[in-house]
Amino acid sequence: MPDAEIIAVGSELLTPQRLDTNSLYLTDQLNALGVEVVRKTVVGDERERLTDSILGAAARSKIVVLTGGLGPTEDDLTREAVAGALGRSLVFHQDICDGIEARLRFFGRKMAEINRRQAYVIEGAEVLPNARGTAPGQWILNDGVAFVLLPGPPMELKPMFEQQCLPRLEKLLPPQVIRTRWLRVVGMGESDLDQLISPVYKRYANLVTTILAVSGEIHVHLRARCALAHEAETLVAQASAEIEPLLGDRVYSCNGDSLEQVIADLLRARGASLSVAESATGGLLGGRITAVPSASDYFRGGFVTYSDQMKIRLLGVPAELIAEHTAVSEPVAKAMAEGARAGTGSDYALSITGYAGPEGEKVGLVFIGLAAPDGSEVRRVQWPADRDRVRAFSTNIALDMLRRRLLDLKP
Amino acid sequence: MPDAEIIAVGSELLTPQRLDTNSLYLTDQLNALGVEVVRKTVVGDERERLTDSILGAAARSKIVVLTGGLGPTEDDLTREAVAGALGRSLVFHQDICDGIEARLRFFGRKMAEINRRQAYVIEGAEVLPNARGTAPGQWILNDGVAFVLLPGPPMELKPMFEQQCLPRLEKLLPPQVIRTRWLRVVGMGESDLDQLISPVYKRYANLVTTILAVSGEIHVHLRARCALAHEAETLVAQASAEIEPLLGDRVYSCNGDSLEQVIADLLRARGASLSVAESATGGLLGGRITAVPSASDYFRGGFVTYSDQMKIRLLGVPAELIAEHTAVSEPVAKAMAEGARAGTGSDYALSITGYAGPEGEKVGLVFIGLAAPDGSEVRRVQWPADRDRVRAFSTNIALDMLRRRLLDLKP
């Protein structure tokens, strides 16, 4: 199966403000055909550097997708650079020019002289008409390499790729099937996890395994690409059957669902309700729970108690408990969760109290409480991280404590 | 002035889910030194392709920054690839290994055998200690090219770059002065803003102006690079003096401060306190307010009232008000804010109630309330956006309402 590279053209993509996001869409589309994207390059509107990028990509990969640089201005150089790199000329197409003029006229505008630049096509290229803009795309096969030139705006690029490039790519490629499985894990470090499962995945030569740390969770992606569907399915199933028992109940989802979505499903299935009491996280836990549509089915609400006084007043935490143990302590975390449960009448309640920092000698110390019909528990965590991560990671632990309780797993 | 290239290493950055965002930060930092980033490359965890990228970059540019691939696992190949590309060996450093072991022990973990990989340093490289993770960075000058190896996690990369790479880069570069001004604007669309100010900034040939839409706000960045400090300062000051009056009190900060930071300063200066009552946003507003360190100086806390019952019970919203107007209405937003203010005893309170979607005929309709010593107000907003944006944008409006009230600006 041939590999692909994506070259995003445009000096604005080399500023601190802009990212090339077209490549995510294109990667998804190419992956679905069984094509791997092996390199992405961003290069500015500079003829020599662009030519160099095109030649490099063509020497390495069989599919080269270029996005952007097809506009009418002088810094739009993709047409010229590809033509130059392939030693081909540019040919003026009167029909394209007429189309651009008609399009602009339809929108009440007169065609500027510079728009004529967009009517030049690389010798031997197929024109990819653009229903949503003035810049047509181009498709050229040259020495066994397919070059695809697409306009930068996503609303022009996407329909052009789906309607005109996919059918052409499918003709080039051998039939392939891809099957994947996403394991999402919480409560374990990346290197520990890798040490545990790498002896297994290394034995599967045709399986691509990716391990990714995301905001305190680990995502394991298994991906098989085969000629036949049942081959790919068998490969993924076999590897999963070996890997999942090693990770055990730390795997919280196998289909890409988020932790808050898993909690949502568990609570809905049990007809149970939830509330929260947050100090250090200031509302992030509630914000995350309510990122799931229709969270009101099970989420009652909660309390953001950022001061001692609010913990006492809103959650009924005894003042003497705070005086004795401080607000960041196991008994206070427990009292906060129980106070939220009592105050909202929910079945379950989660609490978070801790030192998010950025300064102070106890930074990263967090207590997370769970109040439930079958009793309360508190976990103590010491994070090595900064304020943003202490807060984000703590919401993981809280949701995972609830997940484990709902599934009757040991804490 | 030498150019730079950035190579982001990691197969996960070649999936449809992940972007290399470190390069935005690095570009900003390099630009501030007067260094242009001329190419960005993303390459997977594959030795040969990585080596090829390193050799290509070094042949073109004098500064090559590599991010990622410094972890402990076998697919972390940056150290090996750079060493190989430069024909240098890797040397084991016992002191780095001891440091990793001590760090992991502090967090109650045992060092895995594979962590030893992170103690290998390219022959002749300077070690860049990592205060926030196990992977040290590396700095090597080779044939006039500076290679900088940085860990992928932003919280490890950023302090390492600022504290250890900037001083080294400054020594390499000719003196240049850059002066910038960030105008942050809320309550206005990107194209309206551009239409308003583009006649001004287009007259300044040596000023780089960038307009950026970020989560419902607009950031305008003015940037002058000159040989002398007073030239750059004059240029930025002149342009600002023309642009700022056009934007008026929609500009909430001129120094890069976030809206929540501006609110923090205003409340602190007045010795005033704040609380929140959130429905649709489920805690995001509180989460954002408490993203500012020491928010406890002015933030009392709040209520996440996701059901009608909780609005009645926790905030004292009259049941008949909800029955008559529904929970998403001006009177209920007002009663929520006033209930939060009364319940916490704060000077100010903000409330948000709305339909975040994703479905329903009133999706995007949000009421935002402010209760204050000098009276309450409610704003009605109809967003054209999806669930995530409805929620995020609504927190902007809430904070901006408070800003305007604190500054005695008209609503």
C-alpha cells in the first residue's frame, strides 16, 4: 500500500496563531482507504522552499497532497512550484477563466485581472472543478506518484476531496480493510503501561499499536490493515484478547468513549443521580460531566466551595473539622462529598479539594471523595504537575472512583 | 538572521486526532528573537524517516528544534536519530539515571528498566534538566547548526525552552528588538473587526498585524521588529493610538491578560467578591474563574444547578417563576444570579442558563445574569454554534458583563 505525505502551503501557517487543520481531515480520509500519512510539512509562500518540499515528498511517497496556495495573488505559488518541480509547463484554460468570471459576476463582483492566474493548469493535469470557490484543484500522475492540489479553505477542500479525489485514489490502490480498537485507560502511567503490554504487541508484526498520554489518561490504539475484512478483524481481536486482561479493569472504554460518557451510561442504566462539590477544580468536574448531551438525566448539579466559609455554609462541613485537619484533608473531602449528596438528594456525589498551586509547599496534594448509598471513600493523590494538570488530572480520578464503585470494582 | 525549522516527532501526530501545537508556542518564542520559522515537519516514530527529516532541516536552516520522542519507550527515537544523523555516539549518564529514579521514588513509583533509555546523551551535547518530567532535553552545536531536543509535553517543554534555550539562542543571534501589543476584544466578530481596523494597519508597512479568533474572542497582535528599541516602540505606539479608539471599550486587555485575569484584578482592586450560578455551563464559568492563581481572594464559590429542582432548592428560584417562564428565561437568570449572591454573601454574582444542545429547537439560546450591589441585569444571547461553543462563548459574555459593570461602562 502506498504512503502519503501532506504539504500545507501558506506563510500564515508558520505564524504562532495558525495550525494546518486540513491535514486532520485528509489523514482521516486517507487512513480509511488504508493509506498511511507518513509526514506532514508546512511551508511558506516561497518558491524555492516549496519546490524543495515537493521534490522531497515525491522521492519518498507515492501520494503527495498539497493544500493551499491556489489563490489569485502573487504569493499563491503551488501551481508554479509543482509544474516547475515536474518540469511541466502551465497551460491557460479559457473555460476555467470564463467560469471564474461567471461565478464572480453571480455574486455581483467583477473579475480582477489577477484571477486569471487561477485558470492555469499544469500540463497533463486533470482539473478538479471547485463548486464553492474560484480555485480549481488539480490531479496529476507523474512517474508513479499522484499529486493532488487542493484549495486551502476547508469548505472548498472537503467536497473536492470526497467527490473527485476519493474515486481517483480508489482506482490507484489495492483493496484494503482497516479495523481498529481504542482502549482508554485511567490510573496508570505511560511507561508502566508500555512495559506491561509491549511484549504482546511487538509479536504482532502487522498490527500498528500507538500509546498516547492524554490529559492524565492513556489511550492505546490497535490498528490492523489487511486485504480481507476477516483477517483484520481476527488480528485486532487476537491482540485485544491478550492485551486487555493485562490492563484489567483500568480499561474504561474500548470504543473511544470518554470517561464522562462511560459514567453517563452507567448512571443512566442504574437510574442513579450524581452531584459534585468542588474546591480546587472550581467547576471543571461539573463542566466535564455536563459536556455529555442530556447530562440532566442523571446530573443534579453541585457546589463550588472555594473558601472555608462556603464549605461550611453550603456543604455543612463542620468548622471544627477544617480547623483540625485543614480544608485539604481526607475528613473534609469526605464531608464535602456527603454534604453535596445530602444537599442535592443525589445517589452519588464526588468532591475535590486540594492545592492546585502554582506555589506553596503542598502543591499537587489533592483529596478526592465519593459519597454513595453503600458508604463513602476518599483517595489521596500527590500530583507532580502544574496547576492546569493538577486540576484536570484530579477530575479523572474522581470520575474513575465513581466508575469503579458503579461497577463494583475494588477502589 | 538565521532561520529555524521545527520537527515534531510522534506517530500520534500523524493520526486524524492530534495536532502539533507546541510549534505555535515555539514559533512565538523564536519570532520574538527575530528568528523566522520557515518549515514545520511532523514525522512518525520511524528511525529512517526521522533521520531523513533531521538531515534535510540541518542542510537548510541554522536552528533545528525537535519536539517529542524523548520518552522511555522503544518508539522514542529522537536521541538515537539525531546522534546517528550527526555521526555521534550516545553516552549513558549515571547522574541523570539517578535523578529519574529519585523523581519517580518521590511520587511513590519504582523506576522501570526502560527509563534508563532517558539517561543517554548525545556525545558533546549539553543536558537541559527537566524540572517537570523524566526526559531531559539536549542542546548541540554541530557544524554551525544548533539542534535543540525538547520533550513533547507542553508543561515540560515551555519552562525548558524559556529558561535554558532562550539564553543559549540569544548568544547565537545578532541583536534585534521586537515590540508587540496584544489587544484582546470581546463582543465583536472577526470580519467586522477586520473591516474596521484594516484601513489603519495596512498603512504600516513594517508592522505585522495578526487577527485571531479564539473561543469567541478576537485577539489583535501588533508586532514591530527593528534594529533599535525606540523605533519599534514608536511604531507600535503609533499604530495602537490609531487602532484602539476604533475598538473602544470592547478591548478588555492590551498586554495579553485573559478576561478572567482582568476580572481578578478589578475585583481585587475593589476588595469585592464574586460567586456563580451555572446551569448550561455546568461549572465551566467557575472553572475558568479559578484558573487564575489565588482566585480565593475574591471568588467565593457557586452553584451548579442543572435541574429545575436544584435551581429552586439551592438558589431559591421560585418554582412558579420556572413554571411560568421556563428555566431558560430572563427572570430565571436574574433569580439565579440573585440567589447565588444571597447564598454566598458575595458582592457580585453571575448566572448562566440556556440550551446548549446539541438538539432542540431553541439550541443556542442563553440568558446570562449579573447581580450586583447596584442592581441586576440579564443579557439574552442566541448563538449559532454547537454545544461546546455555546458553553464556552457564554462564559465570555458573563465575564464581560461583570467587567463592564465594574468599570461603569454601558452594558
